[in-house]
Amino acid sequence: MRISTRMLQQNALRGLRTNLNLLSRAQDQAVDGRRIHTVSDDPVDAAQVMRLDAEVNDLDRYRRNGVAGTLRMSAEDLVLSSVQSLLTQAHNLALSVASFPPGDPQRQTALNQVELIRQQLVSLGNTRAGDQYIFGGGCSTSPPFQTDGTYVGDSKPHVIELTAGTLLETNHTGDQIFTNALGAVAQLAQELQTGTTASIQAMIPVLDAARENALSLQTELGVRLGEVKSTGQSLAQRAATLLDQRDRIRNVDPSEAAVNLIAAQSALERAYAAVAKVLSTNLLDYLR
């Protein structure tokens, strides 16, 4: 078989292009430390890298859900503490004026303070986290409590996906928290207007029950916050493990990358020399 000068040139140029590509890849590896940039670099390992990246993305999504849920629950925790404080104030007001007759100025002063407590409870019921009213259930775009204390939200809890297939309610709805509290305060206000000492004193356990309800919900919330925290830590550890696995597959050892780069540069120099030799030979043949 006769090998023509043209065939020698084509082979030399093909080798040059191959070595240029190898050098480019070696330079990329040396710069970013990655052995795999595209699927064609190593189809089997690239598939594993993509699978691990997908798992890490899922874990990150769950962690973000947990952060969002923690913000909502932390907001509710502060609200529940305020509700208990307001009900304690109402309890103390009832005790302080129970012995005074209807129409007494101190009863009126207490009545005014109870009205302020009611307004504060309504305001707490309309707490927002970002652009959402957190106690409205599924009705989170408008205030769940009217100014008179009427609840116009629903009983649908806000839920997050904490892990695959694990759902968690992130906060209680307004009817669970405020119905008893607002009812007790409204009833106390009525008794302060016309009630007797006995009827006002009878409000004490009602107010205390509403406060205990808020405390019970807060305790339940604390358990959920603890669950989100521990799950978040587990997710972070799992994500770190997966990222280590991915990097071991995808990345190249720095010393190996340096050796590959030197080898690619040397191969390219030889390819340039081969091309130059072929072209030089062709020129001499032409001159003859």
C-alpha cells in the first residue's frame, strides 16, 4: 500500500488536534480539579456523579423546607409566649377588681385594659411571616381575625416535607390558639361591666385554662422544632457524605493533574514537531 504525502499530512494534523484536545482537558483539570466535565469524559462515573448531585439537591430542598418551617414555628413560639403573658394580665386584673361593685371607676379602668388585651390578641392572631398570615390555615393571604375577634381562616395546617415521605405541620391555626383566649377575655369584659364578685372570680379558672392551652400548644411546638433541628443535622451530615463520594469520583488528584498536564504539553510538542517534519518533507519534494 502506497502512503501518500497527503495521508501523512492528514494523520499528522489529526494527531495534533487530538493532542490539543488532551492538553485542553488537562488544563481544565489542573484549574478546577475535576476529572469529569461532560458525560463523554467517563459515562459510567458521570452517571454516578449526576445521581449523587440529584440526591444532594433533594437533601438541600428538605433542609430549606426545614429552615422555612423553623421561621414559622419560631414566630408562633413568640406569639404563644405573648398570649400567655396577656392572659396572665387578664387574670391579675380580674383578681384586683373582683371585690369592687359595678360602676366603680377601678372596674372601668380594668375594663379598658381588658379591651386593650383583646385588641392585642387579635393583632397577634394576624401575625405575618413574610407575606403570609401564619394562623389563617389555608387562608394565608388575608387577616384570619376580624377586628371583633371573629376567626375567618380555616383549620388546614401549613405542612412541609421534612424528608422523603415525612410531612410536618409547622404551626397551629388561629382557632386552636385564640378561640379560648379571646372567648375568655370577652367574657371577662362582660363580667366587669355587670357581674358580681363571684362571677368575676369564676373567670379566673377560665382564663387559666386558656393560658394552659397556649402553654400546651407551645410545648407541642417545641417538640416539632426539636424534630426539625435534629433532622436538619442528619440531612447536613448525609449531604456532606454524598458530596465526598461525588468528589472522589469526579475530581482528580492535584499531583496527578499536574503530571497529566506536563504529559499533554510534551505530547503536543511532539505533535507539532511531527507536523513540521511532514510539511518540511513535502516542501522539499516540491522543490525537487
